[in-house]
Amino acid sequence: MIACRNRKKADEAVRRLNAKVKGARVQMVQLDLASPASVRACADQVCSGAEPLDLLINNAGIMAIPKRLATPMGFEMQFGVNHLGHFALTGLLLPALLKAKAPRVVSVSSIVHRTGTIDFDDLQSERGYAPWAAYSQSKLANLLFAFEFQRKIDSAGTGLMSVAAHPGYSATNLQSTGPNMNGPSLTAAILTFGNAVMAQSAAMGALPILYAATAPDAKPGGFYGPGGPMELWGYPVPALPAVQATSLEAAARLWDVSEQLTGVKFETGLRSSAPTLP
């Protein structure tokens, strides 16, 4: 099952996957991580089925929007989509995940998390907005969430597993979509050139994510990325998180703030109460 905001693009992706992979039965579910109502509807649709959810890959992302945009809830768009949307979706999907024998949740971060800081005094970049600072904050938040989630899983003693991964420097349209949101930009042009001459393929970038999702020896609370120089390229290996990504205090505080902002609480035993999103 793939979750997608754009129905036309999703239908085409489903068609191609079903045609290319023998025996595939790929389905699409509508999801806009900026919209609490869409997150709720997606989770309700998945949880209403009898089948367990074996794997959740929190992979959606938006990068380096030139000007500050806000979600319908007033969250800065990158923090709202990349972190808070995934946080809420994961909590609301817990009932389906906990039906599975060995479920996994994979949070996709970025090497850019290394330059990130969590500005608890201005999480929504209302006092000042810088495209790359907001993006790196959201990617650091992804990693803090993944590690804190595993700590809570360990306390609850469930079979759920939280793993993180990053794709290194991979050639996708992510590098041009955000920077070009207000029209063609020099940043997007530079990144597109970098994609052509320096980046690895999107398929190679997907390998650490697939490893985190499927490898029998992937570790609970593990973090995986490319094994080449500076973790930019190569086959999956354990990745090195930045010091700020290992802060127990920051992770716990971010978790509490995320519950408050989204209205989604991961209840004792990791059984979400699935509250109505604000």
C-alpha cells in the first residue's frame, strides 16, 4: 500500500508497480501529512481492515521551501509535514501495527540532520525563517523520534521495532521541488546539477531504507545509511547519528511537545487511544 497526496501520480505509480512486479497487488490510500483530517482518514482506512500492518515507512518529505509556509494547523510546513504528520500517523496506526507479529516503523532522516538543532523556543520558525535550518530541524526531529520511539517500545515490551535510515546524496526530484516552489531558483539549479554529477541513483538511495525495513539483522533503534565517504554514497551500513540526535532530554521533550501539538498520544503499552485530531 502506498500513501500519496496526488491521486493522479499515485494511480500511475500503482499501475507501474503492479505491471512490473509479478503477483503485486499494490493499493493506494490518500494522505496529506499537512492535514490532520487527511491523516485521520488514512489511519481509519488502514485500521478498519482486518489485516495487520507489518511495516510503516515514514518517507514523505518537503525540503528547503524558499518562504515560510504554514499547514492548516499553523505549523511551519517542513516541521509539520516531515515530523508532526509522521508522528500523528504512526500513533494512529498503532492498532494495525500491533496486530502484526513483528512490525517495524522506519523513519527516514537525512545526513542534513547533522546541521540541525531543535529550537524549542521557536519550533514553527515564526520569529525567523531559513529554508535549510527548518529542513535540518525536521530531519533531526525524525531521528530523535525514531530513537525515543524505540525506548518507549522497550519499556512496553512489545514486538514492535523502530528503525531509522537516510538515503545519502541521491538524485531525486526532492532537491528541485521545494526550492522551486516560488518559481525557478538558483538553489534548485545548483542542486539539480549536483544530482547529475555527484549523486547516486534513487535506487541506491532507497537501499538503506529497504535494509532498515526488511533486513533480519537490522537492530531495534538502529540507524542505517550509505557506507561510502561521508555516508553520501554506497551500500547500507550502520550510520553515525549526530551528537544532538542522541540527546535523551531533547528526544523526551520533543515527544511531549509533539503529543501536545498533534493531540495524538502513544498510550501506555503503545496502544494509541486514537483521539480526534485537532
